[in-house]
Amino acid sequence: MERRKFLKSATAGTVAAAATTALAAPAIAQSAPKVSWRLTSSFPKSLDTIYGASEVMAKAVSEATDGNFQIQVFAAGELVPGLQAADAVTNGTLEMCHTAPYYYVGKDPTFAFATAVPFGLNARQQNAWFYHGGGMDLLNEFFAKHNIYSMPGGNTGTQMGGWFRKEIKTVADMSGLKMRIGGLAGRVLTKLGAVPQQIAGGDIYPALEKGTIDAAEWVGPFDDEKLGFYKVAPHYYYPGWWEGGASLHFFINKAKWAELPKNYQSILATAAAMANGDMQAKYDARNPAALKRLVQAGAQLHPYPAEVMDAAYKASNELYAEISKDNADFKKVHDAMMAFRGDQYLWWQIAEFGYDAYMIRARSRG
């Protein structure tokens, strides 16, 4: 009798276990499907910090999914030109890209807010606005019109103000000057008499060397040293008032994003956030030594004259007002960002600036 009860119980348990296994196996399989994506960068491999953000993100995604979600990274030009990365995502040719959204202000100036606008936010303020100030919600509402879902993918920090063949002492010195510059800053410089040029990173040096352009900005000391600008344009200006905290982004085809399992979406967002912080940390760690080397190699450091800064600030505000009249998307994002900027600098002048200003003076005193 006891034997029959044992067998009956064991059989029931075996059936229950088999049923559980049958239910669990498909669920596990569905939660970890094999996914293979391609990502094009807008940057060459030689710029390892900015290009490397994509590799950092892709490696983290692969490791977190036991290799089931693979994102293959391609440098600018390997699949599409650097300045056409967003188009490849919009039309579904590629699932993803890593780019500077302000490269696409020709489509709509609203793109610029995802990277930087003249006299906008610094790097920490930019991330605060993106993650906790409603910035990414506003931007993704706009990007959806271009079949894009976006997330921050790195920040350079405040950039340098560019390399010039001759010194800039007054606003008049900007007249007729041909300068490689991205985003809305080109339109601001137009108001100051300059002639902006949009040129991809890998093509800037030859243009400077040949005299096709008179000046160029890129990022900061670490990248600028790699590109060798100091050899053909010795005057190095600061600060880059058009990029107080230039943000890079991962653009994802909206339909492809929606197809991902929720856990893959979460893993990708986490990996992107990791790459976002990693890039900023790398630039902060590498720029000081690079700046010393550049000065030793002959770069001449100059602050922008107050006259130029004031004229650029005035021209920037005029430009924002002009665009806002005819572009509701631009006005909506602009007004939100600038309100956020106002509160941020109210706080910054008390704590951050107070501390930094003292430490800079203390360092100068030795």
C-alpha cells in the first residue's frame, strides 16, 4: 500500500516538474533571443575616446546577455559617411548609430539641443536635464518624427574654441573667416561675419593644411593633438562657447527599438548610460596632459576677447528668437532648456563656481 502511494506521488511530482520545465523553457528562450545589430559611428577609429563609446556600449550589452545580443560597430565611412549616420537609422538601413545630433541641423535646428547650443548647458547640467529634467522626453518626442529613439552616449565636457591661423582680437577679425564648425554655432558666426563650413572630423586637417578653411574647432586637447591641428594653425582659443557640454547620442531605429524584449531595452539603456559617463571621465583624465604637450609643441593659447564673447552671446539669443518664430518644436525644447539653465546657474554660482574658483586661485598661489 505504502509502495503504491509512493509511486503515485512520485509520478505526480514528475508530471508537475515536466510541466514546469515545458512552461519555463520557452519563456527563457523568448527572454534571451539571438539579436544581431549593426551600428555606424560618425567618427574614425583613430579618435578612440569618442569612437570608443560605441565599443564600450556594445561590449557591455554582449556581456550582459551572454552574447545573445550583439551590436557590431563600424567606423565612419565603412558603411555610410559619418554625416549620414542618422539617415541610415531613419530609413532602417541600420539599426543604430553613434553620432552628434547637431550634425543634422540642416534637417531641423531642433536636433542641436541633443548635442549643444551656443551658451547652453555644461556637461553635468546637460545630463541632469536629459535624465531628470525632462530633456530626453522632449527630444524623443521630436526624434519620433524622424523614426528615431535616442539616448545619451557620451559627453566631451566644455570644448576648446578652435584653431586659427591668425589671432582674433576683435569681432572685425571674424569677417570673411572660413571656419569648420558644427551645429547652430555656424549660424551665430555668420552673424559675426564668418563663413561656417561643415566638415567631418577626418577631413578637417587637409582642409586647414590646404587653406580651404582658416580655422577649425573639433573637441579638445586630447583629440585635437591626434588630429595635428597645431601644425597648421597655431592659435588655440578658449572656451568653446558653442559647446559647454557637447553630448553624443545613440540613435536607434524606432521600429527596431520597439521589437526588442523589455530586458534587452533595459540592458541597452544601462550600457549606453555607462558609455555616457565613461567618455566624459576619459576626456577629463586625458585632456590636461595633452594640453601641456600641445603648448610645448608650439600651440599658443588665447582666451576669446570679451568683445567677441559678448557679440556671440547677443547673436545667439537673436538666432534663437528668429528660429522660434517659425519652428514650434525648436521653441518648445529651447524654452525648456533655457529655463533649466537659469536654475542651474543660480545653483552653480554658489557651490560649484565658488569651490572651483577658490581651488584655481589656490593652485596659482602654489
